Amino acid sequence: NLSIQSAVFSNYIKNALQSLLTYGLSIGTNSNLLKNKLGINNILSVSNSNQSFILNANLGLMYRPEKHHLLSFTNNLIWNKSHTVSTSSFIEYRSMLSYTYSFF
């Protein structure tokens, strides 16, 4: 009832105006508790390029009280620190609460 995932990544983008090399890593976990009625997941990812440093963090909770009902709550944080004067740094925080009813 526990999974752990990780990744190392690299992207290279080149067009007529610029070339951009981005690299980073991420790690996350997923766990089911209470006979799969409660799920908890999280992921942390960092990436760096010559234009910016980006940190992404996500935390999610899911609760299934009965077979067709699902209640979920997620939080997401993006922190972007620019390395250039042409783009600005920013912090974004988003939360979402949702209810799902499935017919099958």
C-alpha cells in the first residue's frame, strides 16, 4: 500500500531565438490506508535552467466513504526564481476540493 517514485530528467529546446537546457529531479510517494478508503500522495520536483530555478510541490488527500463517492483535496505550490531580468519570479499556490460521484 505504499509506492515511491523518482525521476531524473533533462530537456533541450532550440529555436531561432534561443537554446534552453533544463535538468532536474523529482520524488514522490503514494499510500493507501483504511482498506483503500484513504489515499495520500505527494511529489516534490526541482528543475534548473539558465533562465530559472523551479520548485513544484504537491500534496493530495482522497477519501472514498462508499463505493461510488470520492472526496479529494489537493494543494500545489510552484516557486519560480528567474535568473534573467527579462522574466519575473513568481510564487503560485493553488488548492482544490472536489467531489466525484461515479455511476459504475
